[in-house]
Amino acid sequence: MDFKQLRAFLTVAETGNVTRAADVLHLVQPAVSRQVRLLEEDVGVQLFERERHGMVLTEAGQTLAAYARRAMLELDRARAEMSSAGSGISGLVTLGLLPSTIDIVSSALLSAINHSYPDVRVRIAMGYAGTLARWLETGEIDAALLYGAERSSEIQVTPLVEEALWVIGLPDAGLVPESPVKLASLETQKLILPSAPHGIRSLVEHACAVAHVTLNLSAETNALSVQRSLVLGGHGLTILPPIAVAEDLRTNLLSGAPLGDPEITRTIVLGLPDNRPTARHVRCAVDLLIGVVQERIEAGAWPQGRWLRH
């Protein structure tokens, strides 16, 4: 197999259609089909199911796609570094951010990198902590913000921020920052929580087990946007760090109060790979990421965030 075949294969997988893939690759359709066919002959298995509505990866195709994406990413990184070798700090850096932090961090981070290191290209990947940790281990991202609970022998972590979890609801829920909510009082409320094994879900379940509290779940979801929408739709309360809905709290679209008895906090850490060296341009971008997080907290833009690094 060669990179032309892999690029054609990945483009078809992403577009689901040979014709659209050909447009993306600026090739004629028979050329793309031939690259995919040659790749299938090389690996000896069928990579796509040819269905009426498009091309769908087989199980073998899904396996190859995961490896191929990492291989192409490494090639892109190498090209970016070599194309400007000797001209200062340059290269491609892929940073992973949590859904609850991406809005407050990403714009300021990109501005800082563009200003300080204009030859560094930035990719930002969003995912929950478990997913980001997995991508970090496999080399799909260079660094990430994670929950402190997400630890691995292949990831080195540095604590950055501690923040309290809040109960979040509609304005008529009577939640105010000055009046913490006891965990036990939530037994009579309908709750919308992240699906296990989400970091917040694990923290809440541990606290409930210790306090002998049984929560009444109205729904579970692995998407922060859905969690928010369900609360706005009146389907129950949720538990989140206030940064996740900071704008809604500021505009009184939602209300919130800290959890108390017990207080539940989460720690945001910087994760770097421990199984491979971190390139110079990645470390420069990471230093700026740390600085942006600290600045956001000191500016009051990170509600309830407490800076841990000294």
C-alpha cells in the first residue's frame, strides 16, 4: 500500500461516496476507484460495502481507517516541520480540548499561537476525557486538557484547575450560588447526567455511593449540547461545572448552585504523552495553552475555577 491509496481510501470513508471523494482529491472517479481496489487487493480483504446510498466501511475497513488516519497525521506533521526547517519554531500541533472548556479557551489560544508562532499550524480536537486520553496514547493528538481522574501509564499529567460541580436547572428551580444544594436533596428530583464512564458521572456516582444516595435519572447522554437542551426543555436538573453553561448562567437562561454535603470538585489537568518525545513547537503551543487557561481564570471568565499551578 502507498499514501495515495490510503488518502483515497480515507477520503471515500469520510465522504461515503467515490464521486464526492474524487472532487475532494481533484481526481477523476475511475482513478479513486482504482486506488481503493488496489488497496483492497494489497490487504486481501474488502474494505467497503458498496450500498445503494454510498460506500460503508466494513469491520476490516474501520480497523484500517484508524491506523491510516494516524499514519497520515504523522506524515502531515513531518511535512509541516520539514517545509520550514531552519526558519524558527514551526510545525503542526494537534490539541485536545474538553467540550466544557473549548469555547472559553480555543479563540484566545489560537490568537496567542498565531501571534507568537505564526509558522505553527493548529488543529483543535474536541472530545470527552476518555476519548482524548485514548487519542493522546495513540498519537492522534499532541496534548490535551483532561480530567484528573483520567490517568494512564503512558500520559504525564500536570494539575491546572480545580472547579466545583454545580446543580444546573431552569430559572424557576430556585438555584442560587449563595445556597449550596445537598446531594441527598436531589433524590426527589429528575436528573440528566452524562453517560458512564464520563468523568463527571464517575465523580457523582462515587459521592452518591459514599453518602448512600440514589439519584432518579430522567436521561443520560454523551453530548453536552444534548444535556443542556434537555434541561432547557424542562426534563430535569443536571450536574456540571458552571463553565460548561457560563453564558446561560450569565443571561439567566439557566440557574445554578454549588453542590454541598458533600462538595464535589473536578480537576482539569494538562496531559502530555509519556511514550514519545514532545516536539519543541508542541511544547511552545502547550506553554501558551497553560497561559491562556490561567488568564481566563484570573480574568473571571472561568466561573469557580481555581488555579492550581504556582
